[in-house]
Amino acid sequence: MPTEDAVVVIEDDAHIADLVAMYLRKDGFRVVVAGDGESGLAAVERVRPVLAVVDIGLPGDLDGLDVCRKLVSGGRVAVILLTARDDEIDRILGLELGADDYVTKPFSPRELVARARAVLRRAGRAAPPDEPAAAVTTLGDIEVDTRRREVRHHGDVVPLTTREFDLLAYLVANTGLALSRRQLLDGVWGADWYGDERTVDVHVRQLRKKLGDALPLATVWGVGYRLG
Ligand code: CA
């Protein structure tokens, strides 16, 4: 089913860019390719895509991290980063860029398209119009508001990335249960997620860093995590 949704692919490797563009087009997206950060940002301005696929290693003054930062702060566009090495992901997450997903090269274009679909599905259900009003859960000093997608600590909003929030909301929905990393991956990232279970640990680490001791999240040895 073709859609009108546009994707801007910002990648200087023409072979990868073409391949990604081809698969996205086959999946019904309108695709615009840019070879560097500046023209990529200009394309996003012009095309107003639902998604930007951004390679981290870009030539010119703006690398992929700069581009991601600008796109995320501008809001309204989902971002998938292409990374050259798996160990870059920790570093990227440490920078709290707020990208929606990460794909490590080499990747299959099919996988990227699946990720793109998953990111857009999540973005679409981020604020369902008919969600009930009673959506605030209190965990000690923390309030998790799933309707406004907001986490407050002593009343102050704690900035979380989309995925960090989804993970916390999932834990909240399953308070008191020990959840395996696999369960968390399936529940938060979706069954079409191809990453490994370490991804969960990385995001938990971010949540703990941002919420500190206020977060009553226990590591259940040999299993995963339990909230409350
Ligand atoms: Ca590159």
C-alpha cells in the first residue's frame, strides 16, 4: 500500500544511499537522498519527511550527530542513525541525541525498512487521541504521565528519549514483575527488532542515570529487571 510519506536519506556513500532509497521506495515511501549534512537539513526543510535516515560519518562541517541533534531539537521528524560500528551505539546513547533507532553497518536494507516502519508505528501511537485521562503513575518521587509522555521528578520534567520513555512506561505497566530482556525487547522495541539484548541494558543505564536513586528499578540476576 503506497503512502505519501517522505523519507530523507542523508548518506555520503552513494551505493548505500541508493540501496536504502530503493527499498524504501519499494515499500511506498517518497525518498530524497542527500550526500552531506547541509544539503540533508535543507532537504528536510523542503520535503518535511516523516523520517530521516542519517549516517553518522558525513563529509563537511556537519557530521551525522550534528544533523541528528538539529533534527531532534526541531521535532516532528523521526531519526534513524546509521553507525559504522556496534560500539558507537553506547557513545551515541551517551550523547542523548534522542534518535529513535540505530542501525549498525553492514545492515540489510530490508531490516532498515522494517525498523523505519516500527519507528513510525511507535511515533503514530505516541499520543492516541482516545487514551484515558487517568494516566499518571507515581513511583516514589517520580511521576510517569503516559498521556503527556512526561516523566517528572519532584515535579520537574526529566527529558527522556522516545525509547527511554517507552521502556519506562512498559516497566510501569508491569510493575512488580520480573521481566526478561527478551520480554522487554519484544514489548518495547517490537517483535521486528533485530538488535541484541544488550540494547535493553544500555537504555536501563540511561534511565538510571537520568532518574538516579528515585527509580525503584531492580536488576534481577539471570533474568532482567523489575520495577517496584
Ligand atoms: Ca559515511
